[in-house]
Amino acid sequence: MSIKRIAMLTPMGLILTLAGCGFGLDIFLPSTVTITFVNEFTDLSIEGTVVFDNREAFIKEDLVGFGEERSFSVDGGQSLSLTPLSCGEVESLVLDRAELLVVGNVGPSTDSEILRIGEDFDCGDEIVFTFTGSILDLNVSTAAR
């Protein structure tokens, strides 16, 4: 190995040693989660609330009671994504309540089970809540992609 190559590699080795094994990995690894709501009803709006927390919730009531809440409203045939959230903020999340606005802003509602990072989604994923059904029955499906 030439002296020039050794002179170039030595500072890089020192930097990596001093910074630890995770040095620079945050540049290449995802650090956010995006939550998206898709309304497949063409002429009816959906309003709801999603709740997330930086701790793993064991039951829905704890997550809803102590987590951070974000409200959303999606017009018919549209989709909406929340501002990406830090993975550290979203250890668990739940669709607390979503309501289809049929007559006088009243209609059927739905919710979801708790979703957990590492089990139901991973850092870097987009979590998509898709709303379907009829004016009498609101359904939600969840996918991580």
C-alpha cells in the first residue's frame, strides 16, 4: 500500500472510530413514518382522528388517553398525507375514530386496532388508511408500504 493511500485512510479510520458504528447511517436509513388517508367515496367527506405515541401501547384506551392526537378531513375521492413523523414519535398508533359525513355531518364511523413499529410497519413506511363501504357502513383497511 502506498504512503499516499495510508495517509488518506488513516483520518477516515479515526473519524469512524471516534464517531462509533452508527456514523453516517442516518443519512442512508429512513427516519420518518408517513400517515396517509384515502377516501374512496367520490362525493362524501371523512373526518377523523389518529393518535400516536413514542411508547408501545398495550391497549387502545392508554394510547388514546396519553398519545398525541392529529385530526384530519378528506374530501370525497381524495387522499391526504400528514407531515412525516419521526420514527421515534411513532412507536404505536391507532385510527381512533373516522366518520363518514353523510347527512348533516353525521354518518357511520370506524376505527382501527393499534399498529406497532417493528410489527405492523417499519421506519420509512407509509401507513395508508383506505376508507370504503356504503352510506350505512364505513370500513377501513390498513397497509404499510
